[in-house]
Amino acid sequence: MSTKTPDHSLLSEINSPQDLSKLSLPQLEQLATEMRDVLCNLVACRSAHFASNLGVVELCIALHDTFDFLHDRLIWDTGHQIYPHKLLTGRYAQFDTIRTQGGLMGYPNPAESDYDLFMTGHAGASVSTALGLASGDDLLRADEGRHSVAVIGDGAFPSGVVFEALNNARRQSEKLLVVLNDNQMSICPPVGGVADYLDRLRINPMYTGLKDEVAKILSKVPLLGDPTERFLVQIKEAAKAGLSGGMIFEDMGLRYVGPIDGHNIGLLRKYLNMVRKIEGPVLLHVVTEKGHGFKPATEDPVLFHAPPQFERSHDR
């Protein structure tokens, strides 16, 4: 069974992330739908990582539309959620071959593309890897405008090596962005103190309500420039600190931004463009849904983490 159909009119024209700049926001949203359809067609006929890939489609589009990852660096923690990234980086034509002998790998592979920096697979190593790259740039002053971006899930985030990297980030890097992909899942639901802490950040009704009201007000104010945006960010961060009683990430020297909707491409692009202008390391908290866009996967994300073959019917 082929993963491709004539309906993939936008995706078939994406030969590199640079092509994303030609698309309007509605077209980017349609592109996300096409990418999910390809993923569903693939996993229906071949067991592969599924729900985690469905959950990062919009985030992947927004990242590649905001940064130039032939210049900047992008590290996907663990790497099993790499499929949308491969679709956007010139591998759509070969996507049917993924996880077959001689075909594309199901993880990052530098032999396939310059957009894949490392062969990954171990959970928790992305932040320290990105920090090392960013620190090297800082030491050599090779390119002060180059960003290193790590995308890590909340299941891997409590790893000791992650907090070792965060502990050193303030002193060692000016251009480090950690994107926390918070889908409230690993292979199974996460447990422990960090998971509980992220729950409080995610569902704090006082903060989320305040954020929504401020957003409504600001949407009516015309011509907001960079100084105004920076001022508003400062207001938001001050309010957030007061509501949350002090942020552990801020105390460690990172700018904490979020949580934001990880399935809203326009919002993701706005925040990514904002945080890339911030001096110093930043943690962007993005809330996603594992299995997003495919109802059976959202209902049972554990089974659909890497499901057996299934038959698609009735848009399922």
C-alpha cells in the first residue's frame, strides 16, 4: 500500500523547508492534514512509531518555517518522532521505504539528509547535545546568530542528563532553545514530581485564564512593535511568576515561555519568532496531544505508540 494519494497536492511540492515560506497559514494547516494522512497510510500497512509523530506535525512545520536548520541546529530527542521532519526535508518521495531494508531509517540519519545531525535513539540526550553545539559556537564565536534547538518530550524531560544540561545552560550558551513537547505521555503516562509540576503549569486556571484575557485585549491593539512585545512578555512573565509561586526554570537561569497550544501553527510561529530574539537560553513549553488528528490514537495512545497493522475506514 502506498502512503501517497492525489490529495497530497501541497506535500508533493515540498522539496525542502524553504518551500514553506511560499504557503499561507491556511495552506500550512492543509499541509498538516496531508502529512497526517501519509502517516496514517504508512502505519496502516507497516508497524512503525505513530502517535508521537501525529502529535508533532504542527510543531515541526512551525520550527522549519521559523528557523533555517541548514544553518541553525535541530535535535529531536529520542528520534522516533522524526517522520514529519523527514517529510519536510526532501524525503517524501522515499517515504514508502521507511523501516524497510535499504530504505529510510525510522530515526534521524545524517547519511540521508543534512537536516539530520546525529543518529539518535536514547531518551534525554537532546538538551545536552544542543547545549554542547551552542557552547562551541559561543567559545569560537563562529556565528553568534546561530541557534541550537532541542525538542524533548515530557516523558524524557525528567532525565538526569537533561537537568545537568539545564543547570549549565545559563553560563554556557546564549542561543539555546529547549522546546518541551508536553503531551502528558511517554510510551505510557509519566509519573513523578516533574510530571506533577508540569501538570500544575499546564492546568493552572488562574494563569491560563489571565493569558486568554490578555490575548483578547492585545488582539484589538494595532501595530504592536518589538519594544511593545518585549514589554508584554515582561508583564506576562511577572504575572506568571506571581501566580505560580516562582518558576524552577527561571530560577535555573532559563527564560520560561508558555504553555502554548502545540497544534496552532500561527501561534507557534509567533512564539518561535519571539523567543529566537531573546538573549540567553529559553525553554518554550508546548502542549500537544499524542495521536492528534486520528481518533483511535488519541483514545488509546499506548496501543498506537507503535501499533500493529490496521485497516483504515470511515476516516479512522
